[in-house]
Amino acid sequence: MLWRVCRHHSFLKLPQSIACKLNTSGPGNYRKLKIVGGWLLGCCGLVATTVTVGGVTRLTESGLSMVDWKFAGRRAPANNEEWQIEFDKYKASPQWKYQMVHSGMSLAQFKFIWYMEWGHRHLGRVIGASVVLPSLVLLTRQWIPKSLKLRLVGFSSLVVGQGFMGWYMVKSGLEDKPESTDIPRVSQYRLASHLGLAFTLYLTMFKTSMELLLEPSAVPSPAIRSLRRWSGGVAGLAFLTALSGAFVAGLDAGLVYNSYPKFADRWIPSDLVVFSPAWKNIFENTTTVQFDHRLLGHTLLLGITAVWFLSRPLVLPARARLASHALLAMGGLQVALGVTTLLLHVPTWCAALHQQGSLVLLTIATWLHHELGVKKLKK
């Protein structure tokens, strides 16, 4: 009798997409699936932390301080002799040559950037262990539905691919380019791929955890379905804007025009299209990259505002209404952070907040999209 009551409790009840694939002969499977959802949510926290550390690593030019890569990692240097060995390795890199010409670097300064990269890499390995090892165990369990097993395989593949993409990205910044007079940096294409994989891993795990932990709260109707499509479009645009931000970071395009709303004294900068073929400007021209990121950010805020206004006349459950309000507030805050970062010439603290804000915005958009999902009326 107690189990019959618990099965209909809103916290214990699983979404139709998952529950219909389970053997629901007892409460054990429901509780286990809730635990899996909590585990995935914890992994999302790890990914978010690593993204934050990775952003600071990039902003402090620390990503090229370790010039080699080992799959299992290694401990930090324990004494001055070992630190000097690491420092000598770094001195053979293009970044060191640039530093010597422009500002120089002491061993103490090197230790800071080395620890930043070392910490970022080890956080990645913690994510790998936290995602892959439990997934291997769960794949052997009969109570895990096939659809969830496929997702677990996908999560593990993304984690492994992300690790290799990280080193592939770093390698691009270690290539000597004698013709360049600018500070050595990683390929903006590989940086965007690295960030995109991290965001994809985070969002797919977050969406799955929501499906396991929370049943959609809205009752379906044509207006709710339309609002859900709008929220999905906003989430997609937020993801695209975040990728655009990776190109801004990779090219240091935030330092080109530090004025707002105009570009210096123009609404449309004169050097918007200078490369041939024209498509290269989208990815390689610092002015165009900043212009596109601004345009996407403004369009995203308009989309978020439209979603909020569309939701106003609808009768929404408390969680869905809260998500719509949170999305509007975060959209405004994210634009404000972007403008502040630009006007202050990209200080590390503000740029890091702006990057993390994009992940928070995507999280809220995904939450709203989930809350507006199909909930069948009880008969």
C-alpha cells in the first residue's frame, strides 16, 4: 500500500520517457534512477567548475605553461630543481620568447601559470573518473533502460574526446611561428571546439538529470507547446552565442573596440570585411568576431524577452514561472557583464564571470524547456 502511494508522489514519479522503459515491479528501480540523476547533477557541477578554471587559465595566458601531456597526469614539482626543469621546458616555447621580449618572467610567475594549467588538467581527469567509471558499472545493470545506457556511452565518449581535444588545442599554441609578432595563442577553432564539447557534455548531462529527477510541471496545450519551441530556440541561440564568445577569447577580440554601443564613432566598423574569401572574416577578423558576438548577444536578449512576454498570459506552474523570470534576469545580467567586460578592457575577473554567466544562462534555458515538456493528464 505504501509503495502504491509513493509511486504517485511528484518527487518519486519518473517522466514517461524513462518510466515506460523500466521494470516497475518495485520501488527499488525508482530510487536507483533518482540516485543516477543526482550523480549526473553532481558531474554537472564538476564540469561547471572546470569550465570556470579553464576560463581563468585562458585569460591569464596560463594554458601554454605545460608543454607536454600525459594521459594519467603527473604530480607537481616538489623542489627547486624540479621546478627549474619545468621552467627550462617552458623556455623552449614560443610564449617564453614573446615574454622575454616584452615583459620577462620570473620563476615565481611561472609557478602561478603552471599551477593554473595543472589544476585545470587534473579537474578534467576528475571529471573523467567521475563520469566514465560509474557509467561502466551502470552499463552492466539490467534496471538501466537502453535509452539511458546510450546516453551514458555518449557522456563517456564526450569526456574522453574532450581530454584529447584539450591537448590538441594546446599543441596549436606551441607551434613556432617566426612571422608572427603577436603573443602566441591557441587556435580559436580548437578553443571553440574545446568549449563546445564541454558545454555539450554539461547540457546533455543536465537535461538527463532533470528527466530523472523532475517531471515536467506544465500541462500541454498549443500555447505551452509554442512557448516550449521558443525556449528551445533561445537555448540554441545561447549555445551559438557562447561559441562565438570562444572565438572572441581565442583572438583577444574583446580588446579591439572598447566602446559601447558604437564601435569607436561608428555603428558599423569600417574594417568589418577585410579578408578574402569573405567567410574568413567571421572566424579570423577580430573586428567581425566582436561585431558578431555583440549582434548575437543582443538578439539573444530580444529572444529571451519575447519568451518572457509570451509566458505572461499563460497559466504556468510555479517552477516554470520561476524559470521564465530567472531566464529574463540572467539574460539582462549577462549582457551587462559583457558590456562591462568590454568597457573595462577585459579584466580577468569580469571576463571569467561573463563566460560562466553563459553557462548559467544555458542552464536556466534548458530548465525552462524541460518544465514546459509534455505532462499527460491523469485519468
